[in-house]
Amino acid sequence: MAADAAVNGNGASPGGRRLVVVESPAKAATISRFLGRGYTVKASMGHVRDLPQGKLGVDIEHEFEPQYAVMAEKKKVIADLKEAGEKADAIYLATDPDREGEAISWHLNTAAGWDRGHKPVKRVVFHEITPDAVREAFANERAIDMRLVNAQQARRILDRLVGYQLSPLLWRKVQRGLSAGRVQSVALRLVVERDRSIDAFKPVEYWSLEATLKPETGNSFVAALHSVTADKKKVELPDSPTVERILADIENARYAVSGVTMREVRRRPAPPFITSTLQQEASRQLRFSARKTMSVAQQLYEGMAIGAEGSVGLITYMRTDSPVLSETAMREAEAYIRERFGKDYTSGWRRYTSKSKVAQEAHEAIRPTSVRRAPESIRQYLSPDHYRLYDLIWKRMLASQMADAILDSTQVEVQTTGKSGTVYTFRATGAVIKFAGFRTLYIEAKDDGETAGDDEDDRERVLPRLT
């Protein structure tokens, strides 16, 4: 973006100086490059005010009024911002686009005294740090949203009300310095209840029995004992003697195919990442902790130096509960899939909605700011951790817009009659990929290390042709 007039806010004169306040230095450097002349971009380094240390800081008798104080380590930051604000004709608060970011903007406005001045103070919000997103944000400036601020304040006050009285108990009973707030205290209760249920668990022994079968033509395959007698109720194998009796009964028995069922199965791709699913998948596939995932994602969001492009945000905002994609993102993904994989791999735009009834869906899903910025093309500019997480986000989003995978699922039932006259039914399932679809690019992981969809009907075990 060359001319700063392209991103002028409605409240700023074209020739004046404008102060823009963000949260981090990395974000400040990226945005400063986009805005160009006429803008001074400074970082608040996160929160600047909080409830005081050493006392409750909440007036319980008067509608839980909070008593905020500027943090000691942020007094110089506030002084610098006030000085910069005095030289500016307009002030833009561009903190993160969530409740916490809205609250930081409100605290900045109050701590710096801008709320009592006569200069225009505007809030600008962008969910990705790209020239287009920044331009749009400055074209749609607004006031601070006090609904979001009050939501954050309620959470912070509740943390203090719970933690101020509960944390000292943890210090005495567990370890000094531990914090117990509205989340930690409830989480601790859940952990304790779960631990007690584990202690109360009564283990029950169970067995399974498999036969390796070789047809007259074709390769051998494995089938598991499913049922006994004609009612085909799933067999229970509670102990070794039960298994030994069955083995003795079917010794030297012959087996015959009693049924073959074939059906076409379609597998849909997983939706784009939201915060929780990104943390889960990064843990399963990359072995990242939740904290590491969010730290690396924050850096990808704030901007990375990509060769001649300079510093640019690679992903959209990573704190979101919405799997929704913008039309621009879906259009770009569809065109890219057609070019790279062919038209058979597109299925039109796939729109996703949250399954949660309490999801706010205020932001987009976590996605690359441009799918054309393929991971391999920028790998040389990223650290291994940045590359691996970006690659995961890029593949997940692109796969979410690809065609279904089509599999031919086969279930074979094989019966044998024991010496006692009892009929035993063994069952084998398998699937052959007919059309890979989105699986060409990405397969979701499961907690046990298997791939998603690897259930009884979706194991890609090759079965011989049987009739």
C-alpha cells in the first residue's frame, strides 16, 4: 500500500499525524509497513491496567465495582503513548479482535486520558494482517464496544472473586504460587471427580478371537468372531476357558462365505480449524502443547518476513469458535484446487457452521490469509515450528473445500460349524479407495494415532474377491 490516503480513517484529516496502538512489537512492525507515511504505530505490550495486587480490588458492596491500577511495569509505556497521542491528530486503537483486545483498548483510552480529551479516538479491527484487511479496517472505524469490554470485565472480576480466596488454600496445601481462578478451580474439581471414578472402576476381562482364512484363490485375510448360533448376537468372550472351549469346538473345521455386502461410502472433509480443534490436532500430529500452539500461531498471525513481500500475516486470528470462511477465501480455494488438483477435486463452496449452541462466531475460522502462499513456497523463511503449524492450517483449510473421498466398503461373513453343531460367524471388513478427494491432501488424526474414519466400516484393508 503506497499512499496512506488509501487507509485514511473517517475521523482523520489526510495531512495529519495518526497514532495507531497495537499489542505487540511484531504486529506494530507489520502494520507500520502497510500504513506508510502519516502513521505512528506503537505497541502497548498487552494489558496496561489490572486489578491491584495484594488486595481484592472489587467493591462487593457496590455492584462489584472494579478498582483498576496501571501496572508498575507499564507506567513508562503509558507515558510514551500519552506523549505520542499529544502529537497526533487522531488515535486508532488496533488491539486484537476479541473481548480481551477490546478491554485493552478501553484501558488504554482511560489510562492515557484520551477519553477526557478532544481528539477522535477510534477502534479498528482486523482478523488478518494483510494490506486489504488493514485497508478495510480503517475504512470501517468504530467506537469501543462496551458490551465486549463488560464481558471481559465480568470474567476478570469473577477470576479475582474466586481466586483471591482459593489461591492461598492452594499455596498451603499444594504449592506456593499456584493460581486458582474461575477456570482452574472448576477444572480441578473435574479432575478430582474423574480421578475418583478411575479409582472406583472395576476392570472386566474380555477376549477377542480371530481366524486367518485362506480362500481357494486369492490372498489370506483375517476375520474376527462376531456371533454364535443363528441369532447373530455379538458374542461375549469373558475369559480364557470360554475361548479355549470355542477353539476346541472348531478345531479342523472348514469355513464358507455366508454373505458379502458391498456399498459405496462417502467421507466428508473436516471443517477448518477453530481454536480448540487446532490445539487438539497440533497435539496429535505435531506433539505441540496448547501453549506452544497458540504462541506459534500468534506469531504467524502478527507477521513473518517473507522475502520480497516483507512482513505479512500468514493466518487469520487464532482465537475463534467459528468454522465459517469468507466468500473471498472460498473463491480463492476453489480456483487453487482446480488449478493444482483438477476440477474433479472441487465440489463448490463448502459452508460450515458451529455445532456448539454457545459459539459466538464473531470471527472467521483459522485459515491462511492466502492459499496461494503454499507452505513449501515459503518454507525457507520459516522456522521448523512455524512451518509445521502453518502447513497444518493450510492443508486443513484447503481440504475443507475439496470433494468427498469415495470408498467401496465391503463386509464379508464367514461361517463354520463346530463339533457341537454350534454355528460360528466370523466377520471381516475392508474398504478400497475409489476416489481420494480431500484425502489426497489431508487426513485428520485421532487420539490413538489412527486416522479419522478408521472405524469398522472404513479400514482400508484389502479383501480378496469373495462370493
